[in-house]
Amino acid sequence: MASVVLSEPEKLYIVHGVQEDLRVDGRGCEDYRCAEVETDVVSNTSGSARVKLGHTDILVGVKAEMGTPKLEKPDEGYLEFFVDCSANATPEFEGRGGEELGTEIANTLYRVFSCESSVDLKSLCINPREHCWVLYVDVLLLECGGNLLDAISIAVKAALFNTRIPKVRVLEDEEGSKEIELSDDPYDCIRLNVDDVPCIVTLSKIGYRHVVDATLQEEACSLASLLISVTSKGALTSMKKVGKGSLDPESIFEMMETGKRVGKSLHVALQKILDEEERLGTSRQKVGFLG
Amino acid sequence: MAAITMRLPVPRKVVGPSASRGGEKHLVAPGDTITTDTGYMRGHGTYVEEEKLIASVAGAVERVNKLVCVRALKTRYNGEVGDIVVGRVTEVQQKRWKVETNSRLDSVLLLSSMNLPGGELRRRSAEDELAMRDYLQEGDLISAEVQSVFSDGAVSLHTRSLKYGKLGQGVLVRVSPSLVKRQKTHFHDLPCGASVILGNNGFIWIYPTPEQKDEEAGGFTTNLEPVPLADREVISRLRNCIVALVNQQLMLFDTSILYCYEASLPHQIKDILKPEVMEEIVLETRQRLLDLEG
């Protein structure tokens, strides 16, 4: 993980600041940095999104492909996650350096999305036991500025919102063999319902208090963090503790409450921006990567 | 109450050339032809190909009589004797420390160039060498002056004055070295209630103004008491103002930082980092600086 080295007095300054609810950049303990969200940035994907949270830059692409359903769930499609830590973010990720972090993040995403109610997988089924849609979600880390998982989960939700899966019809022949027909109209597609897709909120424990959306410097001062995934209704779908420090059970309860509260506002803000972008449609000037 | 703002990205506005700049700056990109006149000598940032002088970096062309060179706008710090730098210790070696100063090679701080506590002047012994880690460890921040530059470009630092030494509590902001204006002094005690060190290497250190000048300390003792909230607010505001100035590509010096601070007072500290607020306060700062000149 990209990290910065800080001197002891610097760390002390940050810890005391958090105690008084005034972080280095003037934010309170529950404030997020200003985020920029844009969808449909990669043209050859079914859906894509780019999220910039301070110095953290994430690009997510979703590709819908046809595959066979899993044996234990024959009438559902599924999601596959792959996280690539680009060497652009930090030289430590060159070659195979970013693999460890990438697999860790991918496993966290699998866990968060393992909840049955998050994505309606039955809508991805075409023919039970034979054909289904597989959504390959690829995450690319362009820049590491702290709080990676929150930004990744926001980008994944935005990309899934933007995903357009072509409508297919199953035709049955006289012999009984099934043929799949793709509709001719490129705009004839199904959209996913992302109302229950959870977002990850990382709460880092610094001193006696916890902060949301930690920067790299704040992450260097925190010994333990709690990752919780919250849906828009405030329901917790998964929880994970990271870091080498220990957490008091009472503080875990407090952090969970804060996480639920912050998670709900996060979903409201994200949905607002996604709806606004949808409403602007083609009249919005695309910024992409060269803006 | 959590405050989360999300926005759609806005394409960056092309900033037109400002009227205050005296004379046209000849900006070039790598590969641009500077001149086809063969009478010029090539300096840094240029090369000759097919009798044309071509730029190899992106920056402004500078001409001194017959010497043409290109000064890059975004570059690593190139040390010059007498510069003040703020650096972070990366290694503790046998008789020296390696300090990271945002240059191509790590800078060197020799044990003999460091002040001993109490200001005593004596030859450094083996005990001093073993006690090096007590003075400076990996991760510590120091302010120092450039003593000399080696032939490979590495910089040798010294802290032979009581105003240099280990830095205590405060905030570090990293900017591009070309944005720090060269001035007579780089240590400023701003009237708003905090002090700032503008390192020539682009490391800006903002810290609470110490109450009394401790003469014997020489920069070794660090004050570990919690900084009061009022000072913290000033420091956070200054940090955000500096980030705003860098974002809008304005030169950093004590007056510009102070004007930006005053322009930002009507806004909340965390709002300064919003793009529209940044533009507004930097525009006001630019205006005041122009009025000051004109």
C-alpha cells in the first residue's frame, strides 16, 4: 500500500487535531473530500465510471459477457472483480508489486457483493443452467491518495448504474436447440437496479476518535480501521477490521453507527449526481482524461 | 453532521496570458524548434539536430547573450548554494544522514555540518557517530541550507545556525520547486498567527509561532504539547490557501500567501478546496498583487 513516512511531531499534530475535530485540511471527522464522479468514460465497455476523491483516482469498467451459470446457482448470473494497481499510482506497484494489494481489494469486493440482495442476479439469467450474463468488473487504480476502498466502491456503484446490457431473445428450434438473438437496436438494453448496491465506508481510528475518508498522512497515524459496507437504506452488509492495532468493542459500535450515518449520506449524494448526469444526457460536455 | 459533496468534472479553463507579465515569454514543449540561427550556444534543456536548436524539456526559453537554455516549469529541485531547504531524513549512515529534498538524488547532511546541542565547537568523535540516531531518525523533518553541490548534482546541506535544525509540530505541503519565489528570507512569521518556511525545494512547512526564541536549543528539543485550536485553524487555513495558490499556478511568497489568507476569511476552511472558491480567492489575490505593483 502506498504510504508516507511522517515524523513523530507531525503524527502528534494530526492526532491532537482529530481529537478537536479539526483535521489538517479543515475537515471535521465525518467529512469527505470533494469528489468528482463521471460515468461512460471508456467507450468499449458496457459501463464505466471514474471517481476522483482528493488525490485518489479510480477507473472502473464493466463488461457484460455471456457465460454459463455456476453449478450451485443455475438461474443467476454473477459478478467477477479484478483490481489492477497501475504503476502510475506509485513506483512500488511496478511489475508484480501491486498484485498483493489488488487481490486484497478484489477479495473485499467479493465479500461486500456476496450479499444476495445487493445486485439482482436473477435478472442476469438468460437460460437457466445454460446461459447467463457475467459482469466482469475491472478496477484500475490510477492514483493513491488515501481511502482507496471508499472511492472504489463509489466507482463500482456508478459503473453498474451506467452499465447497459443488450437485450437478448432465446429462440427455440424444431430440434430443441436454443439460439440466442441479439436485438438490432443498440439502445435496446436492460439497466441494472443499483438501489441496494452497498458502498464501503472506511473508518480509521486515530487516537481516541475515528475519522472518515483518511488521507495518506492520516492513514499513517491510524493503527486500526474498520471497513463497513452500507446500503442506501442504512443496512450493514459486511464488516472487516484492518490494521495491526486493536479496537475496543464499544468503539466498534460507535464506528458502526457513524458508518451507517455517513453511508446513507454518501448514497444520497452519489444518487443525486448520477441522476443529474443522466438528466443532462448528451448535452453534458464529456471531460474524460484530457479535460 | 456529515458533509459529502459530489460533483461532475468540469473541463479546465485555459488561462489567458495575464497583462502583468513584462514581455512575452517564449514557451516551448519538447521537440519545438527554438531557433535555426547557428550562432547560439546550447545550454540546459536544449539539443542540436540538423542545425536547429530544439528544446528537450517543457518550459520557458532564457537567453543570456549567446547562451540559450530552457528552464523547465515542472522539474525536480536543482540545488544552488545558499538555498534554504526543508527535507525528510531517509537514511542514517556512518557519518552522515541522507535527506530527501525532492531532487534527483538524495541530499547529504554530514555529521560535521550539524550543530551540536549547546552550540559547542569540537571535532566529532566516535561517540557522536554512535549517537547520530538520537539527533535525527528516519522520517524526521529538518530545515537546512545548501552548503555545496557535488558534481553529480547531489546537494550537501548544513544546519550550522540556530535557526535551522529539526522541525517540530506542523504541516508539510509539497509543491513544485518552480513555484517558490526566491527572496531574501524564507522564514516568515505571518501576522495571522502562524509561521511558515518556504523551502526552495518546494517543501513548505507551516507551524505555530513559538512563544519565545529559545537560544540554547538550536533546534533539537521539540515541543510536544498540543497546539491550541485557534492556531490549528490558522495553520489549516494557510495550508488550504497554499494548495489553492499552487492549483492556480501563482508564485508563492509571503505577500501572496498573506493576501490569499485574507481573501479566504469569509469562507469556511474546508470550503477553500472547492474549485469555484479556489478560483475566486486566487483571483482576488492576483488583483491585490497587481494593485501593489502598479
